[in-house]
Amino acid sequence: MKTIAVLIAALSALPLSADFCDLNLRLEHGQLRWNSITGATNYTILESYGALKAPVYSSTLNTFVAVDQRASGPIPVRYIVTAEIEPGVRLMPGQPQTQAEAMDSCTGVIDITLGVDPAFRKFARKAVVPVVGSTAGAFGGRFKTALELRGGANQHGRLVFHPAGRAAADTDPSIPYSFVASRVVSFDDVVTAMGQQGLGSLDIIPDDDSSDRLPEIDVRLYNDTSIGTFGTFTNPVLPYDYLRPAGFEIRIPDPRFRVNIGLRALEETTVQVIILNTAGRPEGLKNFTFPAGWMEMKSASDFVGRALEPGQSLTVSVFGAAIPFYTITENATNDPTLVLGPARGTQTDLSKFVD
């Protein structure tokens, strides 16, 4: 018996080998599993989505909930699991400690494909202009939204107008776009071209059988007056970039300008506004909840429900998924500037979003 005990002790102290380090990574019922490794104190799990992101997790168990993510298209995911072995567990008599430490870990790799989440695909596979309009402007002018799209024959889809003051719906007014007849599609007043008036937001949605790449898109918000046009250029944004938007601050300018505040809610969203006085001290707090798809734009005073003075500031925080924005318009010319809330950064391939 003593001889067997000595033999077992000697075998357990052997350097790590392929047999001792067989993690055998596998996916079972949505969970990543692997073999327990003798002497392992912890398992590190790297979840890699290529260039998209690579979060790292830790577990003392030999199981992990895999691919607990939403994707807008089939995306390969690689899991690399490393067993962290307690130093010296497999140390041979007389073996240097540094050599044992270099050997006392083992790693396994498995590649799987993250499937499509239909709801997330619908959410992410589009671009959004958070404010567009066709309505009467100051000084007898008219506020319009010009739109230009540039693309190829395999790019086609819909432009959908969602009126302000209510949640977006799949049945909202829309017109198709395609680049078969021309590589450029342009509208002097896209809202009027759709038979609509007033303010709202615009979605650019590729068809299901279209390329996942967006066309190039230019947008101009402008006032058309008897003495010329005054306006600003902007670009559509991607909903993915506003899943958890950063907050921002708005300073109320002098009376030569007016400020409007708005948002396009992508999912149900709560907005918190802290009102600061001219000395920068808090003097009010407002909380608002907006349903998914809601769009509105109001003067800063109307938005917070109280008169604001030049020099005051508003700190805006967004909890949810929404595109917050504000406009500063010069009263003399009615010339607007659109400022969007901070975004993550953009890409044009709509098939590679993971949340």
C-alpha cells in the first residue's frame, strides 16, 4: 500500500502534459463546459468577437453561460479558457520552481457562431436622423430637410418618417430608395416628398435582401427664405452607438439665440435633467420617461417646464437607448446648428453589432 501511495504522489507531481491538461471545451445547452483540472484554483474565460470586443471573465467552476449576447448577424465567437494551476502542484522532485510555474497552466480553445437575434437586428440594422421636418419657419421662410443618398445597385431599402409627439410605428409613412437608375438619390425636401408635414425623425432601413452596408448619406437641415437658405449639415447615426449614451451639458446662450432640446428614444428611456443657476449651482431636477420610438423637440424652457435665463446650464443624463440632441438657432437669420449627444463611434456594416 505504501508503494502505491508513493506512486500516486509521484504521478500527481508530474509536469503538465496533454493528458493532464485536456479541458475538452464544449457547448452544451447554451453553456460552455470543460473538464475540471487537478490543482486549478480558477478559470479565466476570454470571449472574443474579433475586432468588436473581447471581454474577460473569471470562474471557479468548470461551466460558463456562453454567448449571452444579442447580435444583428451571424458573428463568430472564440472562447479561450485558461486553467490557473496552483504553483508546485505538478512539481517533480528537484524541479526548479520557476520551471514549474511556467508549466502550471493550461488552455483550451473553441469557436462557435453567435446566431441572429431578430429583435436586435431590427433595432440595429438602420440609420437614424433624429430630427427632420418640413414646416413654416421664421420671416416667411420654410424649414426643410434635404437628403442625398449615394450607393450601388445591391443597396436598396426604405425611408421612414416618424412624426414627433408619438412613438414610432412600422406603419409610419415611408418611400423606397434604390440605385438601379442612378447612383445618387436626392430630395430637396424629403418630408414633403413623403407627403408629410411637421417635425419628426427619419429612419434609413436597408431591405432584408439588400447589402448590409449603408449608402453614403448627407443631410441638411435648413430654412429656405426670400434672402437665401440658412442651415446646417449633419449625418445619420446608428442606434447601436446610442444604446447607453453619455450625458452632456447645455448652456443657455444670450438672447440672440434660442435653444431647443430633443431626443429620439430607441427603447424605453428615462432622462434626468439637473438645472443649474448662473453660478453653476443646482436649483432643480426633472425626470422624464419616454416610450420606445418616441420623438420630440421643444424649447429648453418648455422641455424642463420653467423659464431659463442666459448663463444657466442643464446637465442631461440618459438611462436607456436614445439619441439626445439640441439645436442652437440664431434669431436674426433663423440659422440652426444641430448638436448630437456623444456616441460610441460608427461603422457602416450593419451585420456586425453585438450587445
